[in-house]
Amino acid sequence: MARPFTPWLAVLLLAAGFASAGTRKVELELRVQPELELEGTEKIYLGPIVLEPRGGDAARQVDINAIRELEQYTRRLLRRQTRLSLLPVDDDVRPPTDDIEALKKMPEFWTELGKATGADYIVAASIDVEVLDREGYQTEKYVSPEDGKTYFRQVLVEETGFKYDLLLLVMDGKTGRPVHSGQITDFKPRHERKLNDFKDMFTELYTLENKLLGVFVPRKVRAYRYLHTR
């Protein structure tokens, strides 16, 4: 099932320059093993995707669009980056609760869903999307480079775009047990004129992309190190 985080040094790509005399910065490519040990052709069912409870019809309309967008985005991503078999959505699937944490503890629901759809694994989520268009001052701490003391200052913060709060679950369709569970919080800037456009809401959300792909397939990440030379 879950495999440990085992980075592998793949390629020493480039000496990017000298940080100081006798030191050079190099870029490394690290291979990260997936959480699941798969053959790569397993059947994946997407859903259910449920809404975090939040008041207001406008907010709910955003979330309803986000559910559709998330399902389409996840399907495109897994088709493009993996050899997994994506099963069609069953519109008759109705979870007994919208509480994803409670649903996570109901193995009989997942095993029945796995049996009905033929899924080896089920990707589910609870999602909350908040539209932000605001600016204001907030207090932040900083350490003075002159005396090393901590001070407080007011900084102007501007937020226009979508704020995402998503709980991602990957369930075993045969045992009904979770094989992955993770909270993902992200923010996507968007021009104020496009705040009512709910298309491509998840494009370029690299945190979500890495979390999803990291469950099923190996990934390559870049890191930088400094080599000290004589």
C-alpha cells in the first residue's frame, strides 16, 4: 500500500553560477515514488464530490460549478499523466451523508460503490471555494536586520481570485479503507472582471496537481544545493 518518501537523485543538470568564491549552485532533479504501488492500469472512479456546509445561495452556486470543474479537471489530469482507466460517472450515486469525514468511516459505502462500478480505487473530495475581492491592511511580524528584534508593521494585502479549501480522499474500492487523505488549501489570482467566470478554476493549481499525481505515479521535483569547492 503506502510507500515511504524515497527521493532518488536522477540528474545533475546545471551549474547555475557561483554564490561565492569556491561555491557553486547546482540544480538537482529528484524522483519521488508514488504512495500506491500500482500496475498503472487500475480502474478509477471519481466521486462523490461534496460541498462544505456554507450559507448563501451565491456561495453555493460557486461551489456547484466548482464540483463540475473539479471532476472534469481531475479526469483530464489523470488521463493525460497516467495510464489509469477512468470510469464514467454514475449520476445515481447518492452518499448517505455530505460529511466527508463521516463518510470516510463508512467502508460499506465504498465497497458497494467499488462493486457497482468495478473501481479499484475511488477518488472523492469535499470542496469549498470562496470568491475574494478585497484589500486592506493586516499586521505582520518582522525581524529587524539592524538590531535583531521583532517588530509589528501594517502591510497592504490585496486578494482577488478564488480561495480553495479541499479535502482529497482516495479510497480502496475493495476494502473500503482510505489509502490517502489530505487537506489542500490554495489561492488562484484572477482579474476582478473574471470572478464570475467559473471555467478553468483549477488550471495551474500545482499543489492540487502534485497531490493527485503523487498518489498514483512517480513525480520529479527540482531542488538546489550548494557545492563547496577548493
